[in-house]
Amino acid sequence: MASTSKATRRAYVWVWLPGRTEPVLAGALGPAPRPPVRSRSSQGGGPFRFAYSTGYLARPDAVSLYAPEIPLVPGWQVPSDDRSLAGCLRDGSPDSWGQRVITDRLFGVRGPAAADVQIDGLTYLLESGSNRIGALDFQASNTEYVPRRTSATLDELHRAAKAFEDGTLSADLAVALVNGTAVGGARPKVIIAGDDGREYIAKLSMSSDVYPVVKAEAVAMSVAARVGIPVPRTEVVQSLGRDVLLVERFDRSGDGTRTMVVSALTLLGYSDFLGARWSSYPEFLDKLHQLAAPGSGGLGRALLERIILNILVGNTDDHARNHAVLWDGHHAELAPAYDVCPQLRSGREANQAMDIGRAPSADRQGPRASNRSTVVAAAADYGVTSREAAEMFDRQVDIIRGHWRDAADDAQLTQEQAARLFGVQILNAYALT
């Protein structure tokens, strides 16, 4: 099949400023005058430079979209050499699920043939839904804001997602899927509004699931709340006879305001490809200390608690795109934990997706073994003693054991499903070593 491509030469960035309920123009994105990025990032084309508009810079309430990367100064700002786009802007772009939907909608191509389609980063930003994670959106106009969103029900959106997976998606149903294309992740999901005015990400089951993925994530989130880790409210519901996990959005407050969100990948300064190999929890903590508001304490302990949880529930997909901070234009605050999903495992040993302890040198990975010993050995990196790290680990184990049945009930797991998870993904024997 011949290669097909679509490129956009300019896009405009709109932002919901802190406390505001309507977006304002922040600046423009356009091609940068240097050779195209040659990386294994999922974003094509580029590089694309960004410049704040003069009107935005003149606003007394203007804030940087992310000061370490695109400070609030005039003129074009070009991303680092291994990136096609500034990371804080890339965070608002669709991942594989959204890219697949967009590719199908623009070219009617899915499956292996989609590999021959070339779509640049700006096109993905402009073709994905406006109700994306964080407080940014991307428009073709710098004078008029026109949101791309739908008001379909969960069943209607679920039906569209199912039709997409089955290869029977119609043009009408394709429009309904747009709203959820900028949420991120590889699995199908949609965005819905609740009767309480809150917004939810609805994570859908797939016919190809070989274990109850939706309920497994639900039980991990229930466990996280029980051990004291901040997580969004979740609920398992039924749609079209399948399980759906509703996750309340932590970047929306229900009053029309939006909160800027920056991924740990962006904080660490990596492209997607490099980030998968070199991301490190201790370096993420270093950035949190640099960007947190004065007086913020306990960051190391809070991050270590999350690492322990991921180990104990078998979430080895804890890469840097699955951690984030809330950005108010001046300081960063650790976002609630999300995408905590037990992963299938066949062998005894496992590794986390990010270094748990510091690497011995700049060109080597740090320890990632998913067990108690690694956590205890890395304790000093988080400002706690080895004994404190051991106590933190054992405390979570005791809570999970003592409340497993209640957490399983919250997630609507059957007794058989709960039994298959426990001791395999949840509290795997290797994790306790």
C-alpha cells in the first residue's frame, strides 16, 4: 500500500487560566527551521516551535504553560533536539487508541495498513477531542474557539467503540468517538458527563480481554484508597452487557474550570522512546522538589508509597506517562494516582517500568526489581530510612490482606476472579521478597 500522509502547518494553543471557565488564546505552534526530528517517538513530523501571543503576554493573569520548558517570554521557542513538540503540549495529544480512531476517520484505514499512514503531531492535536486531559486545547483559529466534543450517552459511545474494534464503524458513530481521543492510553475509552456535573473517563472492556482488565484496575484503585494514596473516585458499571470503569477526572472540578496537567515524562525531559528506557522515580522526585510550592513536605514518602502499591498490585506499566503533576503556572503538585492496573504475568520475577533506586551512572539503569528488597535498598533516595521503608511496605501488605474481600466487592469481582488475581497480580510472592 502506498504511504498516505496529512500535515498541518500551524495550530493555535488555547488555555483555561487558573480559576477561569473560558479559554483564552495562549500562542501558536508552527514548523521550526531545522531538520525534521529523527526519533522513534509516536509523533510524526516536526519539529514544531511555540510562541506566546503578544495579547497573552500582556495579560496580568498570564502564566507559563510549563515554565521549565516554555517560559513566559516573547519569541519562538524550539523543543529540544530529540522532540518534535514541547512535552507539555505533547501531553495533550492522543496516544495509540486516539491515533487509531483519528487515522480511521481521516483515511478509513485501520489495522496493519495504518502503519503506512503518516500524520504529523499538529494534525493529531487538531483532530482529537477538545475535552482533553489538562487545561489546553488546540484550534485552527486564533480568533474563535470552537470545541470539538459530543454529548452522546455512555451506551452510544460504547457502541461506537465496539463498532470501531469490529470494523463496522459508521461516519455518524465516528463523530461520537472524537471526544475521547485525547485522553491517552492504548485501550478504548470515552469521556462522559455524570448527573452530578462531574466528568468521567469511561474505560471499556474489549472482546479480546483474557482477564477482567476493567475490574482488575477497579480493585487496584480501591486498594490504593485503602492504603491512603489519593486516587480519583471509581465505579464499575455495565454498558451493552460489558464492564466499564468510570474514573472521575481530577483535572475538572465541576464548575467549568480546568487544571493544567504535566506528565512525569515531560518533567524528566524525555521523548517517549527515551523515557521508556531511562525514566527514574528518584529523578522524578528531584523534579517534584524543584517545582513544588514552598513548604511542601513528604514528597519522597508519598512517591515511595505509590511505588510500593504498584509492586503489590502487579502494576508494572507504571511508566512516566502514567504519572503526572498538577501545574498552576508557578508550582507543581503530585496528581492523584491513576492508570493503576494489574498486568498479566507468567513468570515469577517482574520489573517496574521506572528505576526505583538511583542508577549507578548516567549511562546505566537503576534497580527496577518489583519486590520489597528493592524498595528497602532505595529508601534513602526518598528521604526515609531502610526500616521506615520496610514498615511502609509491610503496612500496605497488611491492609491489602485484611481488606481484600471488601476491595474485590467494590470492584464487583466474582469469588473466582478475585481468587485468580490474589497471589498472582495482587501480592505476588516475588513482590514480598
